Amino acid sequence: MKVDDYIQSSSRIRVLEKSLLTKSDFNRMIEAESLDEAISVLRESKYSPFFNNINDPLEYDVSLQEAEKDLYKNLKELGGNELYKFFTTKFDIHNLKIFLKDRLMGTDNKDLLIENTEYDKDFLENLFSGSRDKTNLYSKIESEIQSIKDTRGIEILVDKYYLKELEEMAKSFKYPYFEKLVKDEIDFQNIYMLIRSKFQSNELDFVKKIVADGGNISKEKLFAHYYEALDGFILSFKYEEIYKLLKEGLDMYNKSGRISDFEKAKDYYDILNLKENRFVVTGPEVIYTYFKLRERELKNIRIILLSKQNGLSNDFIKERLGETYV
């Protein structure tokens, strides 16, 4: 991965950035009196090709799905196969989890599968055939998955290997930005998993099995203060780069009592970090930043429209979005 390979794409991205929805656009959608009025804001934006032809406002999810397909098509064109895979492996992981849970529980949730991924319905159904690809993620976890008897175990194992996949991809890029990005992500996911485990009263022996390798913080440091109160556990990372994020999450948790506020703090800090990339003139991080912002844009649009459909208050919508739409 070389900066010079992204000169033309970076120039195109700078033009596309001007069409990102603004805080004013989102506020107009939030303040809209109805679902149809909220959609009318999108009809005035770059999303007009996807929303102009719907007759029933309740069909908005079909339009969003088409917008998402177009987004990842553009990502492949501007970012190439490497960045496309880096972005879309999470969809493979989503589908793999559904498939493995169905197989374990005898259920059928194929309608929840995400389309246009490597791990589509046909691929998943052929996972156990003798002709399948021996290099895919499932092959790497196959021996461990056999001993798992509950859906939570599937979630933990697949998520752990997902982080490993990202780490391997980042190393193959030989581009420091992505290596740091993944290391920081592993640190957060490890600490967040430890926090959840503390509240579930899991023993340290169990926790040691679920923590991923590859982060900035050693496992010894992660485990050293596991049995302390949450405040003391967070304080033990005071001299780590992640501490400011964790402290923000702790402050939010102390007010709300919701562990998920640590994820909300993570979203906020991710946005701040992405905004720092606006000073980068050219390079793969320019493409990465734009498409991450577009993903969040679509996520926030979906939250607003679903809230309008269900008659939820504007204050509720703003709380759901937090600072991620600013």
C-alpha cells in the first residue's frame, strides 16, 4: 500500500466529501413532523436517486439497502480490493455467526444474512463440503468451534478471530495508519469485553480465553486489576493512549448505568480521529475516512427514519445519535 497509488482517488474523495450530510441536514430530519417529511430532506441530497421513486415512505429500508450497495461498489472502485476487504469482512463475520448459530440451534435465520459478501448463502451452505476453500476464516476456527455448545461462545470465538483477521490484513498493507487503527480497536474490544465479564461475574480463567492478541496493551496489564471495582480497573490504564476514551465512557456510565455507554464514547472518539484525517492531502486514509463517515451517515439515517416510523421523540433520537452526527 503506497500513498502515490491513491492520488487520483483522494482527489475524487475530496469532491465527494462536499456531499456528506451536514448537522443542519440531520437536524432537519430529526425535527421533521413525519416520516415522509424526513425522507424529503434525503430527496434534496445525494440520496435522491434512491428515494425519489418510492411511493410509500415505509419502503425506505429498500432505498437504504440500495444506497449501501452503491456505497460499497464505489469503495471497491476508489479503494481497491484491499480496502474493500478491510471494510466488508465485518459482513462476512455477521453472516458466519448467523450460520453457525443456526447450525447449533437448529434454527433458520437466512433472512438475516447480508447480501453481496464473500460469505453469502451459497458459500455458507458449502462450508462443510470437501471442496471448500481451506484458507477462509471458518477453516481457522473449525477445530475450536466443535466444542462450543452455546451461541455466546460462538459470538466470542468469531469476534476474536475477526480481530485477528483485521490484524493480519493491516500488517499485509505495510501502512502504519492501519496497523495502529487495528491495535487500538483490539485494545478497546479487549477492555470492553473485560468490563462486561466483570458485570457477569466471570472468573479470570474464563476471561483469559476470550481476550484477543495483537493490541498495544499486554495481557498481563489487562488482567492485573480485573477484580478491582470498575473505577479502579479503568484507572489502571491511566498511562495508556486509550485512557481518555475509557474515562469518558466511565463518566457516562456513572450517570446512566448503561455499560453500552463505553461503546457510545468509542463512537465519539472515532469521529474525532476521523476528522483529524481531513488534514491528510492524499493516501489510503483519505478513502478510509470518507467511507467510514458514509457508513455512519447511513446508520444515522436509518436510526432517524425508524424512530420517525415509530413515533419516537426528537430528544430520544438525539440521544441515540449522540455526537456521531456532528
